[in-house]
Amino acid sequence: DVSGELLVDIGSGPTLYQVLSGCEVFSKVLLTDFLEVNREELRHWLQDEGGCSLDWTPYLQHVCKLEGRR
């Protein structure tokens, strides 16, 4: 099993799928990207500001269900 304090994803783009399974086993998840537009897209979703082109909530719920978590 892999776990730890910090999971770093370099070059995240405007997506979360690559770190979904790590959210429960790492204390913090850091997403990075060169382009401000990609960082802004994630920021809109994380801060629930609206304006995000994709709601990641159903994907998070599906991964949790597959992994036997709430």
C-alpha cells in the first residue's frame, strides 16, 4: 500500500481523475500545472465558485463506490 503526507501531481491539466484514489490515503494533494487556465479551472471547482466546465463530484462518488468508501 502507498500512503503518505503529500501527493504531488505535476502537469495536472484541468483534471482530477489521476489523483482520485490517492485522496483517501494522503493527507494533502497538490495539483500543479504550467497554464493558468488549467489552474483556474480546478480552482473554480474546488472553491465551488461556479464557472467550472466540468463537475467532478459524480466522478469522485463513483470512485469511492468502486473502492468501497462512502
